[in-house]
Amino acid sequence: MTTIPSAPGSEPGLRILDEDLEDDFKPLTAQEAQQWRARHPPVSVVRVVLVQAGVAVLVTLLTWLVTGQVSKAWSAAYGAASVLLPAMVFARGMHRQRGAKTAGQALTGLMVWEMAKLGLTLAMLLLAPRVVGQLSWLALLAGFVVTMKMYWLALWRLGRSASVKIN
């Protein structure tokens, strides 16, 4: 074991095992990288948004069938749209960011479009009482949450990988 002298104000006798200092990183060969890409294809953001749109339609129809009230179906549809429309704006904005020259530009674009998505979502939710007649907050929340959670299910189902392709 290697003993590292403690800095003033820290715990004395900080010890680190030599095995922990070994580097476990091993770069892939070109062939290994190609095999990895074949096993982990990129997921199209457009496909994820399309899955969300399908779920939005299903939630709306299910709400209408279960409650028998069109106003609750509209509330659920508006809740789903409050997720779906900002996601479409985000996907479009990120598509425009593909030409970023540096990592900093790409990160800034990601942050700007994420903030735009959040702002649009918040605005839509705040406008819900004015837009939807006989608003049912419970139905709106159901449409919102189910559509939002389908994003994660779509990513898992479509790709089972962290690689996302913007097209």
C-alpha cells in the first residue's frame, strides 16, 4: 500500500491501494469499434417523438373510452401535447445544431433548446385553463405523465443504447 501524506485540515493517513492506481482504460481497435457500433445502433429522435405521438393518441382514446366524456379526452390530449410539441421543437432545434464547430457550441445549443422546451411546456400548462374548455387537471396530468414516461420507454425499446442520432 502507498501512503499519501495528509493535507492540513484533512484526515490523517489517507491510503490508496496500488491496484486502484492502475488504469483500466483500453482503447478499441477499428474492428472492435465497428462491432460495437453494429451492436449499438443510434436511435432516431424522430422515431422517439413518433412513439410519443402514438402514445398521446392512445391516452386520449383510452381516457375517452373510460370516462365517456369528450372534455376529459381533450384534457388528456392537451397534457400529451404539452410534452409532444416541445419535444418536436427540441428535436428540430437539435437537428439544426448538428453543424456545431466545437463542443462548447454544441453544449450551448443543447442548453438553449432544452430551456426553450421547458419554457414552452410551462407556457402550455399555464394556458391550459384558457385553451381547454371544462379542463380536467387529473386527465391533463395523466396525458402529460404517460406521454413523458414513454420517452424513456421508447429510448429503451428502440435502441437499448445511449447513442442517439438526430435526423
